[in-house]
Amino acid sequence: MPPHQDLRRRSGTPPRRVPVRVVAISLAALLLAAVGLGAALASHPPAAADTVRVTRPDDRPLRVLFVGDSISYGLNAERQDLGFRPLMVDALSAGGPVQEFHKNRAGATTRSVSRLLNVPKNLDLAVVELGTNDVVDQTAPDDFAGSYRSLLLRVHTESPRVPLLCVGTWGSAGGSDGSDTYNAVIEEECARQGGAFVSLYGLYPIAANRGPAGRDVFGGTSDRFHPNDTGYRAIADLLLGRIVR
């Protein structure tokens, strides 16, 4: 039998060669597609999780950080221990000791609170409730995003695996104050860090969760904006419901 090369010669059909230019164009197209996909992923990051899993250490108290504004402070509650933060600590303490860290400043923006915060190490849970005063002060959305992102990164630098609960602003959806823009930033930045975004839009419109104005309360005299005892209990229950233990 003749060698295989003779068979190829008799066929009269030389092997097809792909021009170098076509190969180069194809590779360039693939590269552009990859870049486009990367840009799309960057502009549309994964949605924030619905829940976070908190694991209680066997050899020490559960270390929990709260960062926030007047809502974390508990302004308008009848007593300080009726704010959502103390209520959450009490509930978490049912499973064992809790060591609480907090930094909250009434009327402060995210950047202002971040400057005051010394982030502890070895945290087991971090609750970040900021953005409402950025809505009120109309902080530029890009500036707000930068401040919020920087704060979350600082928390994760000190405690790389800490579960994050990112609480939305106290207000209503679709408001003329533009709060939707700020909540979108919170949700996006929280997703980048693997945290759970918790919107308060379902609680603020309920009249029983706010006011009435003019009462003697923790922090001074009550107003119609901040949560009351019922509102703070609702916030605490909402956040606790997002923690898997």
C-alpha cells in the first residue's frame, strides 16, 4: 500500500489555511468581549445576600460592632435600652455572652462617622446603619459611595470574614429626596463585600412606627421622623430575622 502522503497528493485538495489576519481579528474580538463582560460584571455586581450566618465562638463572647447615626443611637425611644441596638444585643445574648462595640453619632454623615470609628479585630458580626443623613444633606452619590465602600473595607480588613448587615436609610421608597439612589449604593457596596442588605422601606411608612412629636424621650423631645419604641422593635426584629445562627 502506498504511503499516506501519496493519497493526500492524489486527492488534489490541499489543507485549508486560515489567514493570519483572520486569526488576529478573532482574537481581538474575543479580548473585547472579555473586557466587555468584565465591565458588565463590575457595573452590575451580584445582589446582596438575604441573610448572614453568624457563628458563636466557643472560647469567648460573640463580638458585635454597630456603626450608625441617630437610629443606632436610639433617638426618640422612651429609654436608651429600647433602641434597636440594645434590643438586638439582648436577643443575641440569649445564646451566650455578647461583647458589643458601637460608634453612632446623631446627625452625622457616613464620612463623619467613619472618621470617628476605630474598627476592632476579630468581629463576629457587623451592623452598619448609615446613609439617612447623607440623604438629608444631599451628599453627592459618588462621594457617599466612596465613603461607604471605604468603611466596609476597613471593617473587613480588621475582620476579613465578618458577616455584614447593611441597613438601608430610614424613609420611603420613591421619595423626592432621592433616597432610592443612596439605598442602591448601600446594596451594591454591601454585595461587593458579601453582606446582606436590609431595606427599611417597609417600616417607615407605617405611622405606628414613628412619633408622636413633643414627648420627653431618650435624647430629648420626640419628633415625627425617628422611630418610636414600636419602630425600633420592628427594626430589631427585621435585622434579627436576617441572621442565621
